[in-house]
Amino acid sequence: MKLIGGPATVTTIHEFIDVDTVYRGKIRRYFMHLYYKMIYLSLAMLNDTIIVHTHDTIRLLSQYSRNGQIKIVPLASISNPVFLPIEDCKRKLGKVSVYTFSYERPPVDGIEVRLLGKRNGHGIDTNLQALLGTFRLARELAKFELLLIVNPDMGSMPAYHLANRYNPKLKVMWTFHGMTPAPYMSVRKDRWLMRARRMASIRSMRRSGLIHVFSHSMKNEVARWGVDPSKVVVMPLGADLGRMASGNGRRVREKYSIGDRFLLLYVGRLVNFKHVDELIRAVSKVDGVALAVVGGGPERDNLEKLVAELHAEERVKFAGVVPDGELPGYYAACDAWATASRHEGFCVPVIEAVAAGKPSIVPELAAMPETAENAGMTYRSGDVEELAEKIKTLSEDRALYERLAASAKASAPSFEMSAVMERYVRMVEEFYRTRPS
């Protein structure tokens, strides 16, 4: 059996590239939007499946495929401190080929890295080069029996679908990480693209043999889209518990002069639908509480202006984008993690907080209460006053805090990476065994 999947790399981006933020100049933005529209429209006309998301796929596939060669087709960009290095994949399999747009890790003896573009980089040029090589790549992928395609970029997507046309017996498994609802996108072009992406995804999932999602909330969402719920399997993501519990919190508190104040942590992108502004407003209403904001995005300037308006510079600290190796220190330093996001398909930072033994405060929306379970507090989404009250209660009620922290520690083993990987392996094996002869 041969598989296709993708390793995790850097940053936590599983949505569209924000063309209007990343690219400068009206002409360049126009052609980038036109390019993405062209890709998604062509994808919508195809009949088969894609996979979105890329957490720890190298480890997943290395534990699944005990013989043969794994070919991994990654696309840039998910940050998760729990991915298994590619060296471990080589040690278990003996031979690994990686198909990627960008390879940023040190070279490993015996591992073949093949670039989908003509250079080691992820951009419009490499995507166009991959698009031009669609037929060649599709013929190669059609030789496989089972495709687990993880986090594909638009330039390589058509090849995956065309491969399934070349080989109708090919089985394809979706891993769906969710997508931001179009109304939450701030730019009209992005809203249009998100709707196109949703249409293509629905069509693709309806024709898939198995859809893997990370929460029951996501399962209900795809079922509302007309996807057969009997084909949808719920299995959460995992975390490296030892790594997340090994951070140096004292160093972080000293760096930002937090002292012994109750520290609330936010880790994620700074975009409008995450509503970090509500966290800032809520924290400003509670004495003795500080907020550390980890992450970057187009809302950073607006959020800093808000902090200045509230005269909260001593209480709200912006850490920017933090290397994965330093992230455990922030979880160790904080007392709780919080978000005001309007939509999350799973919410990875919640299980990172759980791994560090810290409770969470989340809105009563989407998958967030499900992921936090008994290790968190919930509030009505958009209600800053109630959010502030929850923060105040958690910071002052030590018995409540200890109870929630104990629940976090008790639930952590269910998210242990090795256990999650074992369940995933069994799921893929069972799916493969259902192949028609």
C-alpha cells in the first residue's frame, strides 16, 4: 500500500492567504485574486476529494505504513509544536519521499525531497509551475491505492483530482479541519473565495469514502452541508504533553514584567473574527489581571491602538509570532488561556493549555466548549461583560481554579499524541481494508 500525506511545517494558517494584507499594490492584488478564483473555479468542476489541514501527518503515516514507500505532498504552513521530525519517519520506514513546495528542515540522509515548483519556496510562481505539471503529477499519483492528501495548495490540487480520474479504484480520505464562514472574512474578494472553497469542498466530500473531522461540531456542520454522516469519523488532534509541560514560565513573566499577576494567554492569529479586541476590553475591566497576546496578523495595529486608548499598556503585552520552541514557556507562564473567536473547528490552543495543566475560557460557539470540556469556562459570545466576570471569577476563586486545572490534567492523556496516532492508524487501516478487490 502506498500513501500520500503531508508534514506540518511553520505558523498556524489553515485559511486563505490574505491577499490584501500580504501583497502590496492594486495590480498585484488584482492578479492574485484572479489567480485564486481561477484555481477554485477549476476545482469546483472536478468530482473528487481533497484534504485540508496538516497536523503530524508524517508521524501518522509512519505508524500506519509498515512496508513500502510513503510519498508526502505537503503545502506550507501549520504551526503545531507536536509534529514528529522527519528523521523519525525515516527511521521507521527506511525510505521516504517528500513532495513539497518548500522544505526548510536540515537535510536527512536517505530522504528524497522533490519540489513541486522549480525553486524551494511557496509563491505564485511555484503554484503556477505545479499547475503546469498537473498531468505529469496526476499520472504518478494514480499509481497509488490510497491517498491521504494533507493541506494541498491550489496549484497542486487539480493533480490530486485528476489522479483519481485516471485510477477510479483509488480511495481518497478527507481530513477536514473546518473553514471560516464567509461572513467573517473582512475583504469581499475573500468572502467570494471562501464560498467557492466551501462549494468545492462539499462536492468533494460527498464523493469521498471517509471524512475525518476533529470534533462533533464539525461533523454536524458537514452533515448540514449534505455530507453523509455515516462516512464522517470524529477524532481529535493530539499534543506532545511532555513538551508543553516543559516551558520556563518564569522567564516569560520576567520578560514582560508580569510579576505575580493573574496572566491570561491568547495564542492565535490577529484577524477580525478572532475578536482579540474583546479579550483586551474584558481584561481592562478586571484588576490584577494581565494578557499576553501571541501571534501576528492584520489586526495588530488596531489592537495596539485599542490598548493605548484604554491605557492598558502595562497589562496587555504583544509577543508577536513566537517560535515553536518558545511557545511552551508562554503556556507555563499563564494561569489560563482564553479566546473570543467566533468560529473554531477544534481550537488547538485549548489542548495545548490542557497539556500544560491550564484551564480555558471560551465562548459558547462551534467546537470550543467541546474541546475544553470540564477544563474550561464558557460565556455568551460577544458579551464582554460576562467574559470579564468569568476572568474575575477564575482569578479570584482559587478552589474553582484548582478544580478546573485538575480537570485539565485529568483530560490531558486523551490528547496524548501517541494515543491519538494509534487511533488514527486503526481508522486508516480499517478504511483501507474496505477496498473493493
